[in-house]
Amino acid sequence: MPQRAADGEDVALSAINSFCMGAAQGKFPQLADHDDLWRLLVTITARKATRQVQTARRQKRGGGKVRGESVLTGADASGPGGIDQIVGREPSPAFAAELTEQLQRLLDGLGDETLRRLAVLKMQGYTNEEIAVELGCGLRSVERKLRGIRTIWSAEERP
């Protein structure tokens, strides 16, 4: 797929942002461990990538003349083709490394250790109330800091 409008990094950033916003809204209470987190991040990222392909195939974007999943089919046609060869139960080492790098870049961009700690706690599935207790601050402070994190990360997504 042409990467003029968006690329894999855009998908990864959007997936991390969606995860953080969903976690801030308490949408992922079933995250029990890092395996659940990886599965969720892979699912969100795969859906974002699928939507990006669908957008590229719209009439105003070339009307289906954009190369699709067929370019992902390897020489061995007996195995899974297209996106099925990418998304599995475990993240690939390259995907895990890219996701880790993006997450570290986003956390470093916060500039404040308290904000980084708050973001990590939120990603681990802690509620705002639990985070307030952990950080020794009020619930409103946690909510205000989460809004600040979203603002910082949203600004980083824009070119």
C-alpha cells in the first residue's frame, strides 16, 4: 500500500493512543497480565491497519487500485496469506520492538516522571482511584494529568 498519507508508524501511534484513551475511560477491565495487554494491542493495531487499507481503497483515494493484502502473500502459497500471516497469538519480535520503541518515545515525551508513572499505571489497568492512592494525590489531579497526557500525545500524532 502506498505510504504517502500514512504508514505503519501512524497505525502504531494511533493504536497506542486509542488504547490509552480507552484505558482512561475504563474500557479494558479484563487486562489481567501482560499477555492480555499484548493481545489487546495487537487487535487494536490490526483493526487500525485494516481501516487504513479500507480508507486507501475508497474511490477518492484511487478506487481500489491501491495494492492490498495480495502483496503480503509470500512465495509459499500453502500457508496463510495477507494479514493472516502477520497477526498471530503472539506479537512478532519486530512488532514488539517497534511497539516498545513507540511506547518509550511517547513516555519520554511526557517529560515528567509522575506523568510517565501515571501513564504506565493506567496502561496496566489501574483505575483513576487506585492511581490517586498510588501517587498520593487526589482523583481530580489524576484526571487532570490524564487529560494533559492525552493532549501531549495527540500533539505528537499531528505532522
